[in-house]
Amino acid sequence: MTDTRIPPRPSAAPSARARGDRADLVLTGGPVFTGDAARSWSDAVAVRAGRIVAVGAPAARALTGPGTEVVDLAGRLLVPGFVDAHAHPVFGGLERARCDLLAATGPAECARLVAEYAARHPERPWVVGGGWSMDHFPSGAPDRGTLDAVVADRPVFLLNRDRHGAWVNSRALQLAGIDRHTPDPADGRIERAPDGTPTGTLHEGAADLVARHLPEITAREYEEALVEGQRHLHSLGVTGWQDALIGAYLSYPDPLAAYLSLAGSGRLTGRVTGALWWDRERGVEQLPELIERRERGRIGRFRATTVKVMQDGVCENFTAALLTPYLPAPGSGTQGPGSGHSYLTPTELNRAVTALDGAGFQVHFHTIGDRAVREALDAVEAAEASRRQGEGSVLLGHGGDNRHHLAHIQLVHPDDIPRFRTLRATANMQPLWAVCDEQMSELTLPFLGDERAARQYVFGALRAAGATLVAGSDWPVSSADPLAGIHVAVNRTSPGARTDRPFLPEQRLLLADALCAYTSAGAWVNHLDQVTGTITAGKYADLAVLDRNPFDGSPGRIADTRVDLTLVEGAPVYRREGAP
């Protein structure tokens, strides 16, 4: 049992000083997973002026007085607040207010939801939303005819769940001037019929051909979306996150102003690191603008100290960058669809990452394919070599500790697994994707082949090789629920899956390791480890109370766990209705 305490902080509020050495809040009567390096356990926590002042029942009792609020855990588990290392809460909040297809189970339900939304909002010139799943449609590509049948009088634009493609109707194609003579953009592809006519699915950069015509999102809509996204994350025990896209993207304007507004007014209760968008159409000449945005983006609990570099696409539409080509469709007898897209050449990527590292930025890479992973690791290695030679001017006092991380890491070549530890490159995993669902079985496995298919989401191998693992949801691409992600990391099966057959079970993680990837490691990758991420005296009381202790139950029931209470600096930001 841990038993520590710290003296009152000089900056404590007058009310706290008036009570002397008393705690404002004590949580006791249940197990406490501290999340520290020793994976230690305790049984109580005391909080004063937003900080943890004691861990352990004896010290907490000594700080309990008449004015102390006491929360009886009643056997429930107390954990550090979850820190999502890759999320898009503004987009998630906005989607919840638009035509939301996340709950759809197939084409017919998608059509019904679109029709109902259009009927409810006849005043809107466009039907905009998203959340459809590629595995619900043949070859992952829905047809415009399905949308034309329910909305023919105005354009429809619906992003898929992973934001790497859009489904549009005929009116949207007409408005954008897209026909069989329209060439594919360099960074995307228009799905076509045999005669070249667009069928209604636009992959990657091709979606922007329509997105540029969408109605502008107002500043108020964006702020409301961020408030809703934050509310949803807090309901899942999330107290901090890295927003993986701070910049203009497709139809979405830059969310920086929304974050600064909420942070400045105190409405931003989550601790947020913003990843500024790297414009792949430009080079290092954009660095001064990013530095200016970083300096402007430091208000309250928000800091824009990271840069997001999109290096490839996704496997399902053959845009993830692979070391060897995709296989052709089984039985087709045709040539395979190539080896994907590296959006920056290795030379461009090395130059960009070296410049960003030298300016003290953390780099957050989007890397799905094994070639993209290797190119990102090569770029980190080039930046480190430059730093050692004294060519970079490391700012912000990081001294080379910028904590660059590679997100998604679906395919990693065995030769590159040990390089994560050697290069101090963090593996940013999205555990919910590590399952053999319909999207995997129908749109990925047939085009990878057995050898590559066995290299997917190698969390266990990365952990064994000494890599630092952090976890994120990529919400709204997939669920924001950390407990669902932990469930998959431990079981390698979907929550509620119809089959018990795990996907590459040798890559499972221990529950403690998966939980730390969502807490202490998430805080670490965001440079917040000195103030949050573990239940340690002196840190902020960013905490989550779970309705039970998943360590005591069956691993197959981890996803059944719910969050009863979420605290930021000791103040409740979420209480589950009906919870004790």
C-alpha cells in the first residue's frame, strides 16, 4: 500500500488554507490503481485545491475533517483519468449534430437515416454527415444511386468512419463538376463504372473536390461541437487528449479558434495538446507559421505543441503505403492495385521532421502501412542525426525529448519493431482496430496475403522489444471508450463479438499495460507526466471511478465496465446517472 502526503501548497485557495491541513475531498473504500512505474496499488486518495495531497488510507484519514467531502468507492476501482493520445472531438461533436450514420448496420439503414435527417432539416441546402462503414458495401464503395433514391433535390456529402473517403449523390457530383472526364487528383481516387462515370465514392483527396463546395461551418457551431465532444469524452473517464488535427481539412475549418475560445473562458476542462496540421503541398517554408500558431495556442489547459504529418492512407482503399504491392482481388486475374501512397517523399519527410524537431515540435505521424512506418522511423533517425551534429536548435527545453509518435501502426515490418526503442519513437496504437471484423476479413486480409496479415497491430511484439506504447481512439473514426479499447488490447476480440476467435492472440497485452497506455503513457506522450497521468501526491486530481474492478473479473467482460465519476482537479465533470 502506498502512503504518502505533501504539505499544503502556498498557492492554495484561502478556503483551503483556513481549514489548515485538511483535504477538500477523500476517495476511500476501494482499490486504487496508481498507474505509476511500479504498477502499485493503494486504497484511498486525498485531494486539496485540485491536487492529490495523500495516497493511502492512513494519510487520507489524517487529512479528513468536518469540511471534507468523502466519496465511498464501495469496492469500485479508482484510476488516473484516461488520456486519449489520438482523437478528434470537434469532428466527433459536430457529427453528433449532423447526419450521423455511426449506428447504421448496412446500406438500407444508412439510406433510412439519411432520408429521416433530410426530412427533419428541409431548410439545410446540403445533407452533410458521416460515419458509414466500408464493410457494409461491396468493395467498400457505396453507390450514388442509393442516395439519389432518398435525396435527389440537394447535394449529399457523407464521410466514412475513417475520414479517408466520402459518399456523395449525383447532385453533389454535378455541383462539383465531376464526370467521367475528371482526372483523379494526385492524392486520391474517384471510384468509377467501367465507362469512367463516377459511381459516388471519392477516396482520400478526391473527396475535397466536393468538400470545397460545402456550406461554411460557423464559429459558434464549432464551439458547440467541441463542448459536446468534451462532454462525451468526460462521460468515458477521459480527462485529457491529443487532438490529432488542428488545421483546415476537407469541409472542416481549423478548430484552433474554438479551442482558444473555450480555453480562454475556462470552459475547456480537458487537458489538450493540439497537433497542428502539416500542409503536404508545402515544405519547410511553413515552419514560421507553425511556430506562430504554437505561441498563440497556449491558453489555459490547451497547448498546440505538436505537428501532425499524414504519411499515407488506409489499407481498405489501397492508399496505405506498403513495402510490396497489394495482391489483386481473389479470382479476378487482374493486376493488383499498386503499393499505396506516400504523401511525402522520403527526402521531403526527412527535411520536414528534422526542421520540426529542431524547432522543438513533437511530430505525430499517421502511419498505417509498413512502408509509411519505415519512412517515419527513417525521418526520426535523420532528425536525431542532425541534432547530434548540432545542426538543429532545440527549443522549449526538450533537449531532444520531443516524444515523436507513430499513430495507427497497422503494419510493421519485423525489422522495424526494435527501431521504436532505439529511436525513442512512441507506438501510438488504436486497439479497437485489432480485431477480425468484416472490414478486416473482406477489405484487408485478401489484399495483404498471409505473411503480411500476421504483422498487423503487433502490440505485444512492440512491448516485448521495449517500445513505449500509448493508446488513442481516433474518435469519431471508432468508439472513444477507453475501456472498449483496453478490452480489445487484452482479448484481441471485439466487445460483444459473436466469435471467441481472437485476432493474432500472441499480440495481446496485459491489462495493467493496456491501462497504463491509456493513462500514464498518454500523459507522458503529451508532456503532461509531471502533472497528471498517475495517482501520485503532488499531481492534479484528474481521476476516474469505474463501476467495478476489471482486474477481478473475466477478461472477456472488461468492456462491460462503466465510468461512474470523472474528476478534473478534483471537481466532477461527469457523474453517471444512478451511480452510487
